[in-house]
Amino acid sequence: MNLSDLLRFNPITIQCHDNPDADALAAAFGLYKYFESKGKTVRMVYSGRFEIQKANLSLMKNKLSLPIEYISPEEKVKIEGLLITVDCQYGAGNVTRLEADYVAIIDHHQIEITDQPLSRIEPRLGSCATLVWSMLKEENYPLNEDMMLCTALYYGLYTDTNQLSELFHPLDLDMRDSLEYHKALISQFRNSNLSLKELEIAGIAMIRYSYNDGYRFAVIKSKPCDPNILGLISDFLLQVDEIDVCLVYNETHDGYKLSVRSCIKEVNANELAAYLTKGIGNGGGHLEKAGGFISKKLYEKVHGATHSEAYFNTAMTSYFEEYPVIYARDYEFDSTDSAMYVHKAKNYGYVRVKDLPGIGRWSVIRTMEGELDIETADDLYLVLDAQGHVEFKTHEQMQAYYQCMEENFAVEGNMSEKAYRPLMKGKNDGNTYSLVDFARVCVPKKEKQIYVKKLQDGIKVFPIWDEERYQLGMPGDYLAAYKDDTSHIFIIPGELLNENYETV
């Protein structure tokens, strides 16, 4: 569903969930501005037992002139025309049901309601503001001509991702980088975010921790509070010398909000968050800081009456036990029972990083898998496949495994339409480059054979070309090593084996 699909309706009412947060207000404001620009009669409303009281939300409402209206649950309101629930799903437990002629849903949480044909739900996004931003871009709406709207969208993302430390998706990052917003207003909102009551909640939570001394992790359940409190507690915990990894969470009306931190290279916080929420929610973020949300309905369906503290402690332990670590430099690959494969003769893209103008020594690579900080060594090459995945190679490895050409790597015919186009951002000059624009064609050398073994269990591999970041292998993925150099081991995702490789 696109926004233009809804232009046949008039009037239009946009409803936030009860007790709306900054993300719900921002997303609703974006929709309000779009439909207003199209000449529609449009309202922005919320209901529930309480009117907006938090200082930062009151500031946001007043400073950005949000036209939000409160509807008491006692009022018997019938919405004429179209009702759009935003940052929530019509019929779910966190939004007062208003009778309406037609209903649409725009949300970024796990799918709960499946009987609404007019819906756009994208759970992987870190904020509903991001979803609305991307929908506005699809309609070529002039976002940066409206700094009030951009400020709202930025603050929605900021609050829903724990001050941008738990960004899930490259679109979240793209929005963060592209918006032109009022920095002074964001500073005002940020400095009015926590109450003395929430400070007390944080203090109480930190003395009620559970600790696993074998794996050096801590788990804390907090009382209900602003999600930023969870990040504040988890950041504090990592300063304890016996804690390498921590999880802080609280229970909401419809699920569990969690914050994850790691200070060791053997645990990526984003992957741990994804592991804890798999099948029952969504999670992600950065290598050191991540977060997520678990749907209470899905949790109860999968885990029944298991207490949340028992689940999180057990799941954290399972994560460490299920993913042993391999350091390629010290690992002897056993080719017994392995199959022999070669790369398919298809075009890949390659970028020699030093050819990017003024990129500087340190850069950030942004792909669907997240962001990575890298040192842009002179011999670093980036190899792109049809799905937008990026592999790192040295000059020596490129010469050994690929035939490099001068032909431009055109998107059409070489990349999937749905693939995210990887970006690279120089930390010195701040410039952002689309890798596809600089990529040339390379073709794998057919004579370079690899051993492939299907994984029955999870594994983490630190390859010899990057001993600071591991590749995660899941059951069903493949552990591979080049026949002529078995120290060159790596993970092949299960869905990519037959797409990129063929048997000898």
C-alpha cells in the first residue's frame, strides 16, 4: 500500500495509539502534512485514559505545532471516511477502537491484525517515523522544505531507537542522515525526557540484577518506563568489570521492550537482540548497542506461561552455548564429508576503496546486514552480489579469486530490484557514496574450488582478513574453505549457495 492509494478517501483521520510516544506523534504528523498538501480534510487524534503529560511530548506538541486532538474513551465517536491507525494496528490492545467507515494501518511492529487489506506493516524498521518517511519519499514529497516535520521525524526515530544507538535497518540510517532538522529543538526535547520517578526506577532496577559468571552476562527487569531508561541502565552496567554483555528489559501493555549491550568482539549486540526476539518480535542495532521488542501475544503462543526473567536468562545462556567461536588463523579445516563447489560464472561488482575520492582512512559501510566501521586500507576491495551483500577482499585475494574488468557494474541485469544499494560514508569528509555507482565488473575464476559443509549447529567465524568481526553461521548455512588455502574459511548463507555457487 502506498499513500497515493489512500487519496480516494475524504475526510481522513489519523489515530495514534493510546498514550502516544514521540514516534507515533511524528509518524502521524508526516501523514497529516501529506494529506493536507493534497487538499484533504484531515485530523490527527489519540484516545486512552490519559492525555499527553510527559514534558518532552508536551514540548514537542507545542514547539512543532502538532494539531493533535484528544478523544475521551467515553465519547461515542464515529469516524467518517478513512481512519488510519499509525504506530499501532486497528483492533490491537494498545489503541482505543473508534468505529469508522474504512480503516488502514501503518505500523512497524510485529503483525497482529491480518484482516485489514489497506495496511503497510514493516517490523524490521526501527521507528514508524522511518516508515512514513520512506512512504513520503515514494510520493516525492518535498520533505526538507518542512523543517518542523523533519524535526518531528528525527525525534521519533531518536526516541524509538534509544537515542539512535539501536537502529535496525539501513532505511533508519538513511533517514537519520538525510533529514534537515532543528538541532536546538531536539536538544530541548532530549533534556526534558526523563522524570525523577524514572530516575528512581533506574536506581531500583540496578540493584535487582541476575548474573551469569560463566558467560559474564547480566539480566535486569525494570519497572515500566521510557525506553531510554533501559539504555541508560545497560550503558551503566557495561562499566562493571565483571560484565561483558547485558540485557535490560521491561514489560509494556503489549510486550517486552529490551536493550542489549556488548563490549567483547565475540558477541555482536545486534545479533544477540535478533536471537532473543526471533519468531516473537524483532531486534537489531549496532555491534555494541542494540535493542528490540517482543510481542506478548507471540511470546505466550511460543513460550506459554514461562516467566519473562526465566526466558531471558535461559535464552542468553543458550546463545553462548549454541554459537562456538572459530578463529580462522588457528583453525584446521577438515574437508571430510564436504562437497566441492565453484563460483557460478556471473557478474559481481567490485570497488577498490582507494578509488573513492577523498574517502579518508576511516569509513562506514551500510548494507542490509547493518553498519560496519572499517579502516580503508590501500589494498581493500569490496565485492557486491545481486542481493546487495558486501564481502571484503584484499588485493591479493582479488587477484587469486576474481577476474577484474573495467566494465561498469550496471544495476539493471546485475542486481535484484529489491536489493538495498550498499552505501559507504567517509568519516573525514562526511561524503556518502553509493557503491554501485563506482563498481566495476568482476567474474569469479572457475578454477578456484571451495569445500562446502552444511552447518547443523550455529557457529561464529573470525576470518583471517578481519579478526575483529565475525561471520555468523546458522543451522542450514554453510562453512566453506578454498581448496588451495583452507585457512581462508568463511560462511555462505544457506539461501545464497545455489544462487552464487555450483557443484564441480
